[in-house]
Amino acid sequence: MKTPTLAGPRPGGAISAAWAVMNHLGIEGDKRLQGQVCATRERVQDGVKRLGFEVLGNPMLGLIAFRHPDHHAFAIYGEIYRRGWFTSVTKQPPSLHLMLSPKHADFIDDYLSDLEASVKAVADAADAEKLKVDARYS
């Protein structure tokens, strides 16, 4: 594998930083933060199901993907993006994708509210293809 950087494909800085953070937090600190992430994911999971989305797979930590049976994920993504949310989408299958951290707990209710408004905007649009955007990965 070639990389255009001096550090190469496996830079030690990221590994060292992860090691330092884990040593700072300790096992109990890591469990506490992971508990916050899982609680937030459960709020997202419940919220998107309430809005009619299908959750893909069985999310267990801080990753969750979901799609709406009636509206294309890219159209919904276009609307939520216009509201200032810079999340991810997947191509196969087309879905919205979140990678959660402990900080997301502070504003996940705002996200779900804007997601609801985005679904309504797509549903109200005469032609949802006008709202469609290309998939982007983070």
C-alpha cells in the first residue's frame, strides 16, 4: 500500500493518542462514556422508528443506519443538510447514517425534530428528485 505521506499507512500518532486517552479515562471512564453513546443511540433508534424509518441491522454501539420506506434517503439527506446537519449517507442500501459520540446527547432531540421536518418536506415536495443530492462519505 502506498501513501503520499511521510508517516505511511499506519501513523503511530493516532495509536498513541488513543492509548493516552484510554489511560486517562480508565476502564470506568470509558464505560461511562460508552454508556452515554449507547443511551443516545437508543434515543435515535426510538425516534427514527417513531418517524416511520426502518433501522438497518442491530446497532449495538454508536453507529446507526436507517431508511424510510416511502422516501429516498438522499432526498431526506438533502433536506436535513439544508437545516445544518452534516451527517452521512450510504449507497447500498440508500440510508442515513450516524456515528455518535457522547457530545451528541446534548442535541439529538434537535436532530430528530429537524429529521421529522425534513421527512415532511420531502413528502410535501411534488417531485422528491428535485431534492436529491449525491451520496457523500465522512
